[in-house]
Amino acid sequence: MTVADAVRTRLERSLLAGDYSAGAHIKDSHVAQKLGVARPTARVAVQALIADGFLERETGRSARVRLFSVQDVADIFRVRRLIEFDAVRSVCQGADTEPIRESLAKFSEVKGDQDWETAAQADMGFHAAVVAAADSPRLSRLFQTISTEIRLLMALLRPRYPHVSTLHDEHTVLLDALVAGDQDHALQLWAAHLNDAEAFLSTRIREEPSR
């Protein structure tokens, strides 16, 4: 791993932990000073995050954390429902749930209620495992195309879960429904889970001051 790779990883972790607000500017000089690296190295790391969709940069301006509108959130969750509901149906028809159980176990690595980064990774891993269990390479690729946006929205979702154990408990209920194979019940729970997240994010974005 190069120094630039390490800086990129450090910044990505900070973004997913919610350490930067949506629209916050990420200057190369600030990154270099904060992490004790050369400015060209910081610039390479920032460019990598722009390429991966975590940051955006307008011509002549410093990079900033991706901004989402209420319409963006609605569209992302619309696509999530198309993908995940289909995956849930497939899993309930007899797919192997062991990888999903293993992904849920990642919540055990959460160090405390302030460790949102690990909790968010466990959340994302759980949903990715459900999609993978559907055994559709195209469905998994489609989920991958919106994964960066989902991960950034997870950072905004942090105030919804003051205790990350609540997030774990929600996913335990989802897993139990999958294992039981009750498709209708599982879809109802999945819809409630995604609807709650979308409603919270939409409200938070509307209430934010001018960005």
C-alpha cells in the first residue's frame, strides 16, 4: 500500500464515520497538514475518492463531500427496493443463508456506540450478502453501482441510531425472517426497514441549512 493509498483509506473511513458533513470542503492542503503527508500525495488520495464517487469537485474549487437532494435519496432507495426485494424473494425460496449469518456477525466487531464506521460497514455487508445470496451476478453488479451512495447515506443516518445495538437488532429480525422462509413477512420487514431510513434521511436533508 502506498502512502497515497493509506491516506485515501483514512479519508474514506472518516467520511463513512460521518466525521465530515455533506458538502464539507476537503482541501488538499488541509489533508496534507492533518495527516502529515506531502500535498501531492494528499491530492492523489483526494482524486481517488473523487473517482470513486465519495467526493466531487467543480472546476476551480476544492473537493467536497457529495451532496444529496431529497430526490436523490428517493431514487437511490427506489433502486435499492428493486434489487433487495428481488434478492429477498430468492433467499426465501431456499438460498444458503450462512454467508448472511456471517455478515451479521460483523456487528460483534463494533467497539461501542461511537463506532459508527464499523457498524455502517456491517450494515452494508449484510445487505450485500443478501443480494449475493440471490446468485445473480447482474443483480450484484447493479447493487455495486449504488454502493458508494448507500455508504455515504449511512454516514448521514448516524443520528437515527444513538445506540448501534439497535441497528444490529433490526438486522437480526430481518435475518430471522429470511431463515424462516416467510416471503411476505420478510418483504414487509424489509420495506419497513428501508422506508424508515429513507424517511429519516429525507427529513434530515430538508432540515439542513443552505448547503
